[in-house]
Amino acid sequence: MTLFLLVLIAVLAFEFINGFHDTANSIATVVSTKVLTPRQAIMMAAFVDLAGALIMGTSVARTIGAGLVDVSAVTMPAVLCALLGAIFWNIFTWWLGLPSSSSHALIGGLCGAALSATHGNWSVLHWSDVDAAGHAFGLWPKVVMPMLIAPCAGFLVAAAVMWILYLVLRRVRPHIVNMIFGKLQILSAAWMGFSHGSNDAQKGMGVVTLALCTATASGAFDSLPSWLSFLHTPKMEVHTWVIILCGVTMACGTAMGGWRIIKTMGHKMVKLQPINGFAAETTAAMVIVSATHFGVPLSTTHVISTSIMGVGAVKRFSAVKWGIVGRIVWAWVLTIPITGLIGFGLMRLAHVFFIF
């Protein structure tokens, strides 16, 4: 029970930092274009983040909890080590002001810790398979393919949307365009925040449910009093209290705001106007909501970042500061390997010092 409580605390810390780290996903463009003040944008983002977490179901949570690693081979210490690895990477990249993926940090830590817990048994990882209903699951269809496709889709679709808007509005006075899209960007930023909450909050829900299943299977909950019977989770079923707890925690993190990353995405990559922010946010939200529907734990950071790059490239290719983009891409590439190694190493230390 003590280990489960530690895991629960670590999940809540991860969700809070995730919200804090990813605030920029929702509001960087709307702040940089001065459509909303930072305080107004953060409060809106926190509200719609929570709405997305509570409304959009649990398909992503099920993928995280059971679709990537073998549940029967995952121990409670492995879950804790995975979370610690993800938390470390999130804090480190936030300190550098790099918009890395909280999702991939968690997935990398979980895979590395699971491998360590099973002494390097690679079969513990689900690479690619099909369930009884004919739905694909595993690291390839749910993580690797989306990691390659979604950023490209964000860049290309945002560029296409931006090009169409420029074509349609080329004869309209700039101040009228700014006035119209200044209003529309509030809606697009809200939709972006909603999509972020719908996908990212579910990752914590999946880990809590995985921990509940692990504790139930190991008999850790057998001696609990009857009033705690709601903790018993024999199968991958996300409880309502887990949904609410993770959603509220991430919304609180979002309300704190991660200004270092907001500056990188909203000011350093591309200089944005309201029409650019609208195109980037609308594109990213469409991609993310679609991924949530299919249970894909997408990197919302990757999608909004490449969408911003896409609209910037349409203005002119040199408008994008490609040196900063290069640093961001390196953070993306290294996230899963580094957090996997951290999760693996922490689990090894747990074996040595605590004999788990």
C-alpha cells in the first residue's frame, strides 16, 4: 500500500508538471499575438484543459495502461521508476526552455523500467499486435508511427491552411484581418487547450490504473478495509475518481504557466500575427482530437510546434528560426531513449538497494 501511495503522489506530480510544462501548447500563440493577456490565457487554458480531461473518454489511458507493456510483468517499483524518469526529463527540458514531449518521456520511462524489472526481457514490450476487436495496439502503431506522422501532418496542414487564408484574404486590409482573427484566435486557443487536456491528462489516468491493477494482482489490497474496496481493480478500467483527480491536477499545473517554454514557442521560433496563431492552433487541435479518438498518446508539443513552423514557413522560409527548431528536434529525438535509460537505471538501483 505504501508503494501505491508513492506511485499516486508521483503520478500527481507528473500530471502537475505536465500541465505546467505544456501550458505553452495552448496559449503561446494567443499570448505572443497579444490577443489575450498572459493571465487571461492561462485561466482559459486551465478551464478547457480540465473540460477536455473530463469529457473525452479513456481510450488513451487504456493504451498507456495496457497497450504498450505487458501488465502482468510490470511491478509497482517499475511504475514509480518510470514516473521519476519522466518527471526528471520534464523539469530538465523546462529549465532549458525546450518544448519536449511529456507523453514520450512517460512512455520511455515505462518501457525502460519494464525491461529492467524483467531483466532485459524484450517480449515485455508490445511492439505491434491486434486485440480481439481487431484494433491495432503496441509501440509501433500507437507511438512510433504517430511520432513520425503527426508532426509532419501538423506542419503540412498548417502550411496549407495558412496559404489558403492568405489567398482568400489577400485583398482585405491588414487591420481588419487582425481584428477578425483576434476574436477567432480565442476560440482556436480554447480548442487547442481542450484537445491538450483530452489527450495528456489520460496518460496519468493510465498509469494510476496500471498501478491499481498491479497492486490488485499482487494481493497488496487484500487486507484493506471495506471502505477502500474501490481501489480493487482486477482489469484495465479507469475509475471516475481517477479521471477527476488527474484532470484537476493537470489543470492546476496549467494554471501555473511554464513561461520559459511559452517564450520559446510564442516568440523565438516565429513572429506571429493572430491569423498565424489561428491557423496553427486550429490545425494542431484537429490532429490531437483525432488522435485521442483513436487512443493514440500523441505528443501535443510536437504537433503545435510543427504547426507553428508550418505557418511561419508560409510567411517566408527564413521567418522560422531554424537554429532553435534544431534544438527542439534534438530534444524530441532524445526523449524516449534518455527516459528509457533513466527508468532502466532507477529500477536497477531499486533492485540493488531495496531488493524489489
